[in-house]
Amino acid sequence: MDAASLAAYAALFLTAAVKAGTPLLYATLGETITERSGNLNLGVEGMMLMGAVAGFQFGLITRNPLFALTAAMLAASLGSLIFAFLTVTLRANQVVSGLSLTIFGAGIAGFIGQKLSGQVVPASVKAWFYPVKIPLLGDIPGIGQILFNHDILIYLSYMLAIGLGIYLFNTRKGLNLRAVGENPAAADAAGIGVSLYKYVHILAGGALCGLGGAYLSLVYVPAWQENITAGRGWIAVALVIFVAWNPYKALLGAFFFGGLDILGLYLQKFDIKVSQYIINMLPYIVTILVLVFTSIKKSKENAPPKALGVPYFREDR
Amino acid sequence: MLRISKRTDLTKKQYIQLRLAAVIMALFTSGIFILIMGQNPAAIYFAMLQGAFGSFYGLRETIIMTIPLVITSLGISTAFKMKFWNIGAEGQIYMGAFAASYFALNHHDMPKPFLLLVMAAASIAGGGLWALIPGFFKARFGTNETLFTLMMNYIAIKWITYLQYGPWKDPNAKGFPIIAAFKETAILPGFMGIHIGLIIALALVALMHIFMYHTKKGYEISVIGESENTARYAGMNVKKIIVAAILLSGGLCGLAGMIQASGVHGTLSVDVSGGIGYTAIITTWLGQLSPALIMLVSFLFAALVQGGSYIQTVFQIPQAAASILQGMILFFVLGSEFFIQYKINFKKEGI
């Protein structure tokens, strides 16, 4: 393979990596704001499945992508509402509640999805998600094709990542949210509504996980298959740690993990015999390395929110 | 106005009533869902009971499913007692099964009792070491163990997948990605279709009960869970106890992996655990870290799963319906915990 075709092949790979990273990005952004509120919701996989099945089902019925995406967000945030009620109001264990949500969500998706197997997304919905080249930006050699020649949901995910970054680091409310995740008692004393913040961000986080699921069933695949998320919810949980609870870094991290997801496929062309199963380990290994290095360096910036996983009871103070 | 305060006056009867109420509410809520989906909930519940307990075959399957749940939960409870949130049981099961399988596949000419003992020891070491990696970093650097152990699960599963599709693939399987079946010497003996793991599980429940409540070491573990500083002040070697307890925790999970591979599946595969490690977290928590309660909860949970697979074959209702019911029961039982721990006082405004 000569240099020019190698570059073209690499661009093709990177373009596919962005697409493969998009469902991860949505879920990661969702879990990031959830965990920033101090709640570890391990139900990502379940919420993605609920979003995927609701989006697909409503896409079939209404043939309208907006209804489909709304349904996906609503379904998944309904799941996260159960989690929020259990962990915030009833103070249940977060890990167990999250795992239960994954079982529940997988059950819902399996039950409804049984009648959807093999169905494909209607053309009127599909048409909405064709790649659109962005004028000017899309013409930059290399980068234009890789980043700016995609469907509308990918552009939305860029904007969302940047918007959430600004929200988290440059607004009053974002500061409050971080305070709730770091030290809820102090936040409470400062007059911040701890429970309200937790509820809002768990629900919004759920909605984003739902969007990630719907991206899989409506755009990425786009047909219904059993267990359509195939563990991507768990990769998103890893990714949140990898990007240190930072939406900006999530943008890059998701494309990196998305690239790893499809790397084996693209390496076949070079006769490089690396098992995809070994490559599939890499996201988790690098995540562990990040986790270990942050704890060794005691870096405050990249550490988990201090109160992550710890329930907050005002009465117990 | 609502005031919430800690509850200290709960009787055993009230406790059981609260739990039962939670399950009944879960059955009711799921029933509405099943009704909307056009099925008769009463018939489905009855069929699930029948599937889990109604025949010798069903009861046997329920018991076989209970065994790894109990052993894994006992392992998890050891870590949870120390407030080491080990959610890596799934990976520890796989690594235990992997270590045992290495001997089963390569040294099957050893005498059977000896081979089985070697496999058990290997599985305990495999699971224990897999848990020790996050344990070491937790003890040394304070690395978050919940997230670490969770990541370790996926590495273990990918590793087994790699073996199954790669170097350990059976060349005689006509291209199917499976690992060769264990020879007879590596299969756990049994009686009436139930492998000897049942006895191991029952013995472990008794041993763990004694260990946790009636030995110095067991007591030390719970002291560390309450407060590491207290333990240090009392002169305990905290780091050493933590390491030993984590090895025990992972080791028991690993043993469950060996039992599944040798007693149930007859070989190593990516289905050897199939989520037992996660379900066991739930049963451990609901069993309140008490060995006897864990055994009861595991049995009930196994019945739910077995009943679920029965309705699939009889009613052609997808097994997913059972997952919905599982999730629903968990939600309500988790919710009921609040009413066990706290009481709500209604007070007039202005006091």
C-alpha cells in the first residue's frame, strides 16, 4: 500500500471511529453529569437498552425521528428516575440499585424487542440521519472528512460535550453541581438544594444514555438486534473515569475508545494478527492505569468526585 | 412536616412484614405490566412457582443455580464487611475457572481426587490474586476499588473469550469456538444430578458463620469495616488483615468459578458465570452480609431465574419478562430498606 492510499485508509478508519464513539459519547456525558452529582449509576447499560428499544419502537410507529428520539430520552430517564428515587430519596445502596436498573432495562428491551427482531428503521427516519457535510469546515483536508461529514446526531454530540463543559466549569449552577458531588453537607449549608441537583442531573444523565442507545438502534446498526448495546454501557462507565469526569476530554476519549472498538476489523487488511478480543481489553486496561495514576499522584483535578457513591442524609450530619 | 429519624425499635415480625409487603407490591406492579402486554399475571406467577419448585427437575435446577450464588455471595460479604466494595466477583469467578481449567485440560491424568483438589486450590488462588490487584492499590494508594474491580471483570471476560476463540479452541470441534470438554477425572462427582458443590456451599455457609461471628479474625474484619483507626489503635495489623480478607473474598468467588466449570458446564467457556458475579452482589446486600440470610436470599433468587426460564418454554413468554420481574422485586425490596432503617414522623408545622 502506498502512502496516499494508506492516508486515505487511515482517514476512513478515523471517520468510522468517530461514528463508533458517538453512542459512547452520549452515554459518557450522561454518566459524567450523574456522577458529578455524587451518584454512581451503574445502570448505564440498562438505560441505553431502554432508550434503544423505545427509540426504535416509536420510530417504527410514528416514522418521525423527533418522536423517536424523544421517546428514547423519556424511557431512559424514567429508568433513571427509579434509580434517583431509590438512591436519593430512599437512600438505597447505589451499586445495587444501578445493577438492578441494568437487569430491569435489559428485561424491558428484551421483552419489547422480541417482536422487533429483524425489523429495519423506516426510510423516512433514516433520511434524517444521512451524513451532511458542513460547509467550509468539511472542506479542510483530512479533518473535514473525519469530523465534519457526519449525521446530525454526531454534530449534536459535539455541541453537547462543549456545552456541558461550559456548564460544568464556567457557570454558577455547574459549580454548585460539583460542590454537591464533592461535599454535599457543605453544599447544603451553603443553601444549595442537594436533592434537587441530584434528581435533575440523574434524570438528564439518563436521557443522554437513552440517546446513546437510540443512536445505536436508529443510526449505527440501524435495525433491531437482541442485546444491541453489547456492553457499551459498561465501556461508558470506564470512559467516564478515563476522561476524569470532564466533558471536553470525553469528546476525545469517546473517539479513542470507538476506534479501539473497530480496530481489529481495520487491521485485518494489513495481515496483522492481533485478536480483537485482546484489543477489546485495552479500554479497560487504560482506564485502570488512569485510575491508578490519579490515585498515586493524588491529583485533585482527575480524582473521582469525593462523595461519589456515598449517600447524603442531612439528619446524619 | 416530615421528620425522618433512625429506627431502633423494629421487631422481627415487622421486619418480615415490611419485606413481604415489598415483594407483594413488586408482584402487583409487574402484574399490571404483564396485563398491559396481554398476558395473565396470575397464570404466569403460578407457572414460575411450578417451574422452580413443582418438579424434581425444576427443584434440582434451582438448587444447582443456588450453589454458585451462595459461594460467591459469601466471598463478596467478606469484602463488604471491611467496606471494600468488591464488585469484581464476576471477573474473579472467571479467573478461578480459568486457573482450574488449566489443570483440568493439561493434567487430567492425575488421580481424580487429587486433580479436583489441585483445581480447587488453583481456582482459589486465581480468584484471590485477581481480587488482590485492586486490593493492593486500594491499600497502598487509596485507588477507588469499586471502579477498579468493575474494570477487572471485563478484562477477565475478554481474556476467557480470547482463549475460547484462540489458543484454547478445541481443534476437534469442527471449527466451533469451544474449549474441549473436561475428562472424567476433572468433573465434580454428584448424587441424583446435583454435584458435590451443594455440600461445599452448605459447609461454607456454616464455616463462614462461625468465622464471622465467633472467631477473632472474623471480628477483626468487621472492626476494620467500622473504623480503620480503631483497629489500628487496638493494635491490629490492618494492612495484613485487609490483604488476607481480600484473598479470601476473591478466593471464594474463584472457587465458585471452578465449581461452575467442573460441576455444571463440563468445561471453560464465556458462559461459565453469565452474570452470577453481579447477581451475587445483590443477594449479598439483601442478605445483609449474614451467611444464613444469604443462603435464603440466593435460593429465592435462583428460583426466580429458574421460574423465568420455565415460562419461556411453556408460555413462549421471553425470559426477559422474568428479568423485568427481578428488577421490579429488587427495586421494591431496596426501597423497603428505607422503612426498615428509618421511621417517618409526621409533625405539625411550627414545633
